[in-house]
Amino acid sequence: MIDLPDDRPTAAERKMQFLYALRSKGVTDSAVLTAMEAVDRGPFIRGLFAERAYEDMPLPIACGQTISQPSVVGLMTQALEVSPRDKVLEIGTGSGYQAAILSKLARRVYTIDRHRRLVHEARAIFEQMDLTNITTMTADGSHGLPEQAPFDRIIVTAAAEDPPGPLLAQLKVGGIMVLPVGQSDAVQHLIRVRKTTNGLEYDEMRAVRFVPLLEGLGKDT
Ligand code: SAH
């Protein structure tokens, strides 16, 4: 028998490559990089695509949804400028990966998805990873979470044509919201909204492609 050299990368090499890809795409904030180093993306991806978890690409998850590309997660998290005392709201739990990263940076994370199955699966991973500062909910997140408002930071990981009014209303003065806007079948842009005493300031970031923010609860598949 011939002993073939094993050229698969080791776990340490994979992590190095993962962090290198993030840096080269503009994720330079050290707290964000540390959080992303601490949260293994592997458990958030099941089945066929699990072995691609450490590549910088979006991947399919259950219910016809996608887990975002790590560099986009990094850029959105960086733009959110989260500090350790912050209460953060995420709309679009999906796999739970973005919420897990936020949980390393913020005091408390509330994350909402319209698919019950995704919420249950994400919650199980949070428990496994001992991330105790995340609260999960199944609901239409475009109404926000009035009973916990206002929020220091809000992140939406599904695209709406415009920032939903209830979310803008639930952002604190001094708060930041990051979200993709645009039609789901056309070019979308990430935008950052700052709420100041003088009103809302908008910043346009890069072009992206997200699944649409839909109304009502989803049918689980
Ligand atoms: N942040 C996720 C990726 C999100 S994919 C991750 O880290 O994996 C977008 C998610 O938004 C999908 O799971 C979809 O079900 C959810 N979504 C779409 N419209 C929604 C709405 N109105 N309320 C809550 N979740 C919504």
C-alpha cells in the first residue's frame, strides 16, 4: 500500500486562512476578528456543505435560506461598532452564526426569525456553545421587539426595500443600525443608519445579495 501525503489543511491552518480572508476583505477591527476566531462556523452548517464552512462564501441552510459569507458578517459587525454594554437586536437569525458573533461583543442579543425550525436549531447550538446572553424568538421581525426597545444596535440580515419604520423607531438616539436595502432580485446595498439628536444619518457601504425580508411567519421546510 502506498502512503499518500495528506494535503488537507489542519484545523489551525484552516483558521489562519479563514482569518486571512476576513482581513483581506477589510475586516480589520481586532475585537470583531477575535469574536470571529472564537466562534466556529462549522456547527452552523449541516449536511452536504459542512466541509465548506471555513470558506468565505454564503452557503445554503434549512428552509431555503442562506448563512451569509463570513467577510460580509465581519463587515456588518464592524460597521455596527458594538460595545460590551450594548443591547443588540438581530432580525434574521438564520443559522445563528451572526448572533453568536454578536454575543461575544455585546451584553445581550435578541434574535428573531420567521422560521420556527431555524430558531430551534440555532437555539440548540447556542446552548451547546454556552452562549447564554442570546434570546431567540420566532416572529415577523419587521415589527421589531417593542417590549425590549430601545436598542443600542440593530442588524437586519435580510433585504428590505427601505429600512422598516418600527426598527428605526426602536433604535436609541446614538444608536446604529446596519442592513441591506434594495429589491431582492436586484442589486442591494448595505447601509448604516445612525440616529442622532438631529435625525437619521445614512451611509452606503458595499453592494450585497441577501434573501428578502418577508412578511408573516414562514412555512418550515
Ligand atoms: N444572520 C443569518 C443569515 C440570515 S438569512 C446567519 O448568520 O446565518 C436571512 C434570514 O432572515 C432567514 O433565515 C429568513 O427566514 C429571515 N427573515 C426573512 N424575513 C424575516 C422577517 N420578516 N422576520 C424575521 N426573519 C426574517
